[in-house]
Amino acid sequence: MSREVFDEAEYERRVSRAKERLHEADLDAIVVSDPANMNYLTGYDGWSFYVHQAVVVTTERDEPVWVGREMDAGGARATTHLSEESILSYSDDHVHSPYDLHPMDYVAGVLEDLEVADGRVGLEMDAAYFTAKSYTRLQQNLPDAEFEDATLLVGWVRIKKSEQELEYMRQAARISENAMQAGIDAIGEGVPEYEAAAAIYDALINGTDEYGGDYPSIVPLMPSGDHTDTPHLTWTDRPFEDGDPVIIELSGCRHRYHSPLARTTFVGDPPDVLEETADIVVEGIEAALDVVEPGVTCESVEKAWRDTIAQYGLEKEDRIGYSMGLGYPPDWGEHTASIRPGDETVLEENMTFHMIPGIWTEEVGMEISETFHVTSSGAETLADFPRKLFTA
């Protein structure tokens, strides 16, 4: 019996939409190897993505087929609604094999059984866990197949959330609030960075009084001191010192759904430039959020931010946000729409984004972010946490 995260009808709707996209792309099947996309289509949830696994969707078969390591088949039975006939597993001698065996040899056999061995088959060519060898083994085993890059096919299906997905993201936001507060409270002069990270992790997993948290797709990011101009550093065993700025970016996670949140704090009395930058970032975020509504493009949202900070002589070349929600390591992003110049994706109701317009210069590093949901009338920010520079 599967663990109930969504009802079976929701998965059926998702698979149906994926099949529509297969038809639009003139594909007979897709081999899904991104664990977030596998979860989205079937509910499969396990820390098994370090070995090769896949979900195969064809235009002709009602159910997707899960393919994975034999010892993980029980996980598919525990977390999906799939019938026994749709759970297929390869033997353990395929794993890190010294023999001439590879899991994609087995997947190729599945594609033959599904009668798409000579068809047009989509592959997630840019997925983190789909290797070059996976591709070449499929080519060797299925010389009559025509393989096409379908990396973002499922991602564009995922971009609009159901009400239950939004509820899990709101729950993740409550966890993010608790974890952010725990991190800010733990930071102080003489405190090792790892102690603040431990406090954050404790809050991320303990969740709230009503529910616990899952492991997030990205570890808490905590650049500090001279390194706040580099956004993706983690903690060390260095004690915080008076005069240290500290950036915290984290996300609560609930049934694999995230709601990222970033804030900046300062050990001691912050310099004027940091306080002024914080005020500018907040003003820019609020200007961008104010223009969010269905029908507006991603680049229009970014322009509101860009025009606001330009008044203060600042500019930012990087994107300021991206579509996100369901995720597994190494990322919670969906890799589809980005809030940046040139992205003409039109916002639709029930899309969700992480807006993180950080300012990173040689002089200052500042991050304040919000996860928001596009509603019929504007932006709903999921977290309720002060939008300001903190001090320790």
C-alpha cells in the first residue's frame, strides 16, 4: 500500500498532461531520469538516485513504468500507486559492474517490451543523473530508435501547481521561517559556523508542532565575512567575528516541496553601506512583486527590479528568480522559467518562483529572498518573515 502524498487521480492527471506533450513533440515515449520528475509522475521517493533509475512514459500505455535497482523495487511499491506489472527492476550485478553490464541495458529491454525500440524516444539529456554512458548504452542497444532531447518536457508540466502542491509549499514555508529564526538566533561573535548550521538543520527536520520536515535539496548556504560576495559557500568551523556579515539561504521541505528563504545578518553594528543596500534590495523586491500577475512576462518582473535599483546606481547581471517547487539534490529549481531579461514566459495562476535578487560586489554581499505563488490577482509570498537586515 502506497504512502498517501497525493491521490491517484492527481498522478493520472500529471501523466495525461505529460502524454499530451509527448504528442506535441511527436515522441512515442520518454525516459525520465530526473528524480523530481520521477516523483512528480509516480510518487516514487527514495534515496536511490545515486544508481541509475528511470520512469518510462509511452503514449500508448496507461501507466508509467518504474525501472530501478532490485532492492529499491519495494520503495516503488511503498510510495507509488503503480501496479506490480509497472514496477520493473534490474539485478544487482548491473550496479557499478566490473562486467559488461549497465542498468541502461535493462532499460533498453524495457523499451523493446513497450514496443518503442524503433520509435522516437525522449531523453532527459541534461538531467544531473543521466550520464554520457547511459546515452551511449541506449544507442548501442537500440540502434533503430531515434533519441531526442526532452530534458524540460516534464518540467513545463510541473510549472503550474495543484492546490495540494501549494499547501505542501506553504507548510515548507512555515519550516523555513523556523529554520531561519534558529540560524539568526545561533549566530554570534565566537560561535563556530557549524553550530549555526546545526541549529538550522535541527529546525528543518523538526519542522513544526503539526508536522516534520524532509531533507532539503540544497544544504543551508552560509557565506560569511569576506566571502559574502560568493553566494554558494557553506559553513566552516571558523568562529564568527565582530564585523562579519552572514548570508543564510535555506529551505524547508515537505513531501519534497520547498519554499526557499534568504536573509542577511551582521555580527555587531553594520556599516552604512550594508544597511543602505538592504533597503534598496527590499524596495526592489517589493517593486517586482507588485507587478506579478497572470499575463505578465518574467522579463517584465525583472525589469521592475532593475529599474528600481538603477535609481541608486546599482545593476545586477544575474537572473533574480526561477520556477521551483518539487526537488531532490542537487537542486530545488525546475530549470524552466527564469526571472531575467529575455525570458518571455507568461506568468499563469499557480506558478511558483523563488525570487532571490542578491547583490554581490567586492564591497558588499546582501541576500533577501521570497518564494511567491502567482494568484489570480497578484503575488502571494509563502513565508511571513521580516524583510530586513538582521544583527547579531
